[in-house]
Amino acid sequence: MPSIQEPLHFKPEEPKVVVAENEKMVDVQDKEVTMEGLCSVAAYDQWTPLSVPGQRPKPRYKHGAAVVQEKMYVFGGNHNGRYLGDIQVLDFKSLSWSKLEAKIQSESAEPVFVAPCAGHSLIPSGNKILSLAGHTREHTESLSGKGV
């Protein structure tokens, strides 16, 4: 018998019904199931579409993403070969998308917007998110970081 600390994996020939912590029977069909601890059950290979209000961001690749508290921030990336410079925010509580204006702190009176970029990393740091490295349309040899 496995110890409580080790996940319990069901073999394919075993029954595919599990008693969940709410004492209801859960039919997991042919999904792989892992029981962790005494109360939690996780079923894999089962996707459920969610209704997410708000304008959805453009599909993208080579973007940066970071989770801070209960929000995921997505910055930049490429869409159909074009560099993007927007910040999209998914609120996990309300499951809604919103858009932020990406501006750089500057001493000038005119707002300075963040250059579109791709291939970068977003790193949470206190109440800021740092965008590190990546590339823009104008290729340079320097490494830069930005506060988002």
C-alpha cells in the first residue's frame, strides 16, 4: 500500500470511478487519475472551455507572461509576424480580460510608450513586473530591462 505522501496512480485495468471529498462518485472514464493526500483528486486530459468576458487579446507567440496575485499579465510577442507592445491582463477571480497602457517612466512631459518586443521574459518584482531581454524590430546587441 502506498504511503499518504506518495501520489496514488490507477492502472488502466482498475475501475475508473473515484469517491471525491464531497462524497459524490466521479466517473473519470479513461482519464489518468492521481490522488494526492487524503482529500484531493486530480483528473488529467480533461479540458473544459470557460466563458471569459471582455475583448480577448490577439493570438500571439514569443510573448512574456507573469502571474501577480490573482492576475496574469501578458506583454508583447508576435502576431502574424508583427511585434506587439500591448499588455493584456486576465483576472482569475472574474475570468475577464482587460488591457493596460504600457508606459515608461520618463522625466519628459510627453508619455513614452514601451516599444513592441518579443522573445522576452516577464519577472514579478514587488509591485512591478520586469521585462528582460527579448528583441524588437530594430535588432541591437545590448541587453535591456524595463519595468512594466
